[in-house]
Amino acid sequence: MMRSAMQLGRLVGLVLLGLVNARATHAEPPLELSFGVNTIRVSRTQLLSRSDVVDLDLVYDVVYGRVMAYRAIPLLSVIGKRAAQRIDILEAAATDGYVSQLPMSVIKRGAVGGSMAWLASEVAKHPWPAVPKNKLMAKP
């Protein structure tokens, strides 16, 4: 497992995936990636068991206003090269209504030395803190 410190200015996109803590009686909620008619569903456990998971330390997280540590996967490797070829704009939509659009051209630059876009997931035993001045969690 790789450990890297990244400053926010170098980070193009950090898609925060805060999967709700699953209760023992409920299945772990999946992340759904849709590409036209094709949909991929992956759980937090599956994401965090990948060989390309890294620990990212942000010197200053603008949401929390402090140092934050994340478990993350390169977004491009989650999407896959075949799907990435068919996408112009990647839209991330969270269940709380937050929507962000990322140009695929920017995400692809990470494969050739540009800034890397990451998909982060909270670890079940260490959920992210509440967003300051807000009762909502940083979760989709």
C-alpha cells in the first residue's frame, strides 16, 4: 500500500464517497457507475480491497478546514479505459443532491503525469467527521 501526501492545489478532483455505515441486517450500499446502458455496482469493501488503494493526506482540506486523511483509488482506474474512451463529461451525483461535472480530458491527464483525480471512501470503522457548521455528513 502506497502512502502519499498531496496538497489540494495538485488534486484535480476528489470524489468523496461516504457510504453510509451498513447495519448488520442491511447490505452495504453500492456505488453505482453508469455509462449509457451499462451500470457497474461496487461496494465500499470491494473498493477498499483493490490493489491500487492509497492513503492520501491533504495538508488542508477546504471542506473541513484542516488536515484530512482519505483512502482513495485513482478515479480513472475505477472507470476503466474502455468506458473512459466513450465519456466526455463525468457527472457525479450524490443522494443529498450534490452534483459535480468533471471533464474526462482532465481526468485522463492523470495517466500521463497530470493531476490525479481520486475516488475516496470512508473506512467503516473511521467515518468522516460532520461537515463544520452543518448537521449533514460529507456523504452522498
